[in-house]
Amino acid sequence: MLVLGAGFGGLELSTRLSEELDADVDVTLIDQADAFVFGFSKLDVMFGKRTPESVRLRYEDITTPRCGSGRKPSPRSIPKLGAS
């Protein structure tokens, strides 16, 4: 199973699929970034309470054997829908 986009929806969907379907399916999460930052954490960075790196949740740190992650390919390598 391929999940495109690792916002809240993509993270939740890939987690549920990997937990509920377990060995029946491999889940791969693709996103343009290699990490996620929760919105409220950005305020801590803005006001100097935390560093940008300390609030980043790296996808590779939250993967399981049945749920992997990857970065999306360059936009030039993705054909547009309807293009021949």
C-alpha cells in the first residue's frame, strides 16, 4: 500500500493500515520532506525555546517493519495525469 503525503492524514492512515492489516500488507509512506513538525512546535522555535532540529519528527524514526517511508521523487520524474 502506498500513502502519498505525510501530513496528519497520511501519518494516521499509514499507522492504522500497518496496525490493522499487519502482515497482510506492506505500507510505504511517501512525502516531499524527511520529517514532520507539529504546528505548535513551530512557536517554540520562533520564541527560542527549542531548536528546529529538536521539533522535527523524522519519518525513519517512526517506521515499523511493515510500514516504511521514503522521499518523493523529483517532480520532473512524475508524469502528469492525462499526459501521453
